[in-house]
Amino acid sequence: MSRVHSAVPSNTRPDGDVILYPTEQEVRKLGCCICGMPASAHHIIGCGDRGVGMKSKHMAPLCPRHHNQGNYRESVHAGHEGWEDEHGRQVDFVVRTREALGYPRLPLDVDGEPIL
């Protein structure tokens, strides 16, 4: 069995697919996905891929205002439901981030939604 060696984090799914993940440094270089300002890598909330208290490998770039310093509808960490009502689903920003960095698309479920 051959092994996949990569400089980026990866995960092998039960079906054998290897999923590559962007690094935080790559994500930060893109600028905030809402306003374009300098950003940090936001690990999306509620995707369940790492368990309680663990950082998700699924990231999108967010500036301080849209990450953790704004109000309920501005900052994802002030309340991700309100933030998503205002800006869109976190998973959609993950998909756009991966596309912008040239990473392969995530596999889709039967409804056409990305599998995280």
C-alpha cells in the first residue's frame, strides 16, 4: 500500500479518499472573505470533524471584526447563527477558500452538500 506524503495536513476517509487541507498560513494570505482586510484563519464552528474542543481543519480567512471582535451579526464568534444569517454559511466560505487556493473540491453528499 502506498503512502501519501504531503507538506499539508491530510485525512484519509473510510472510503479511501485522501483529503488535503490548506494550512493556516495559506488561508491568512487570502484576506478576509467578507471585506478583504488582513485576516486570521477561522476554524469553522459546528462541523464536527474533530470533536468537542478540537479545532476544525476546515478554515476560512476572517479579519478581527468578522472573526471575534464584532457584534452578533458581524463576528462569527459572537454568534455563528446570526453571522451566517448576515453573510452566508461557513461551509460555503470553506469551499470558496479551497477553490481560491487551488485545493481539490470536497466530496459531496446525496444532496450536493460538501462532506466535512
